[in-house]
Amino acid sequence: MPLKEQNQNYVIKITSAVGSVTNEYNLVLEKKSQDTSLSYVKVDELEAFKTEEGNYTQTVQYKEKHPVVIKTVDDKAKVKISYKDVELDYVQGKITADIPLEKGEVLEVLVTVQSENGDEQTYILTITDDTQIKLKIKGKILTENVNGEHLSDITLYKITNEGTEQKLKQIKTEKDGTFELDLYEEKKEENEKYKLKVTKLGNLSYTVTEITLEKGKEIDIGEYKLIAGDIVENGAITIDDLVNLNSSFEKTGASDLNEDGKTDEADRSILKKNYGKKAKTISYNAIKSQN
């Protein structure tokens, strides 16, 4: 029996076989809703923009998690969301979630609405973090490690207008020595300068200066092998380092220059090869001119 309206009432009369008794019954037929539309989609308490295709989009500023609230037009409809490897169960009428977003990330959230009668419709909510990468620095740093595990620390500093250094970020290289460091902007200042310093226990530091801001630009410092032997960490390989190494035979620590688990003749040979050398500082422009 097709229903033209949401609810329809029918009166059913039943008369006995002899016709002496008639009973009346009310039959109410309810038509289940097919509505899968959304009342609103909010991200960070702001209503998302609805596209011509019927999907939703919102641009946000960076923070660890973004509250998302999605409500259906029909309170009896159910809604669920999924993103990456996360899927939340159906909730009737309205769903809320705190969704994490990385800096510069564009995340697609699938919003599925199931109507009262079981029909389903999926919308796409695109959340974009508009924090932009203004600097990407990459390179490769090699060491004396005998196992080919070239681990070292990469630290990026901003040089302020007063000439002081502000530490921005520190990462470790991959085992093969490669690294990629992304710097995200929250202020759009021109002519900013940075320096990058590579350090490792028992090695002379390597510093690249005069790295200038160019939004979206990729800086490649190339490949460099750290100079091992600065055991006492004074920026040069001197007699003090040799004395320290000689007194550390069969021990581990900064004197184990090739990281084979003990200080021995192999480490002494490395120190002698590098004796007299000092920590290196080079401008990024000089690196570019060498390539």
C-alpha cells in the first residue's frame, strides 16, 4: 500500500458472521523518512562551506585537535565519520569528534548518513591546515660508523634582528645519513636568516649559515662527512683528545669514534688522521657555488 503522506490512519471494521457485532480498529501506517541531508557541518565551531557538489570544506589554523560537529536534518537519521584508519560508529542525529591534523595537512573525512528507512549517502569533508611550509632543508651527513648507521643531530636556529640565536627545531638523521627538515611559518617576515648545525658526540660540529627565507623553497646542503676526534668537545682536535682516547682504551663513549663498541687502535687512527682540524662553518651561498 503506497503512502502519500508521512503518516496515514485507517479505520478497519470487522463484523461478526451473523452481523450482530461490529468492532472498529485504528490502523496507523508510518512512512519512514528517506532524508539523508545534513543540517550543518562545523569545524572549530565554524560552519563549513558547502561546495557545488554538495560536499564540505573548511580551512583551519594549526592546533593539535579540531572539534567537528555534524548534525542531520532528520533527528532519526544516523551519521558516522571515518578518516585515515579511524572509523566512528553510527550516532543518531548528531556526531562529534576531535580530529587531529598535522601542520600543512589536507585531510578528507568521509561523512555517511543513513536515513530512517536505510538509505545511505556519503559526503566528503575536507579540512585544510593553512600553515604553510616556508622552508625545507635536506641533506646527507656521513660518519665514521662501521655499520653504516650515520646518526647525528640536526638543529635549526633562527638569527634574530638583534643577532641572537633562537632554536627552532631539532631532528635526527635517518640511518643512511639523510634528513629532511620542514619549517612552518606562522609569521610572514621577509629577509629572515637561519643557520643549521650538525652535531654528534666525539665529532667536530658542522654549521651552515646565511640560509635565507624563500617561501616554499627547498634548501639542499648536499653531502658532508663529519670529522671525528673532538672527544673533549672544544671545537678542535688536539692533544687533549688524544690523551683522552688513550686513557679510554677498551671503553665505550665519545672516544669510540667508529662506534664498534670499544675504543681501540682503529679509533686512534681516525683521530690521528684528523689531528689539528677544527669545527667547520660554511655559508649556504658557498655550498651553492661549489655545486
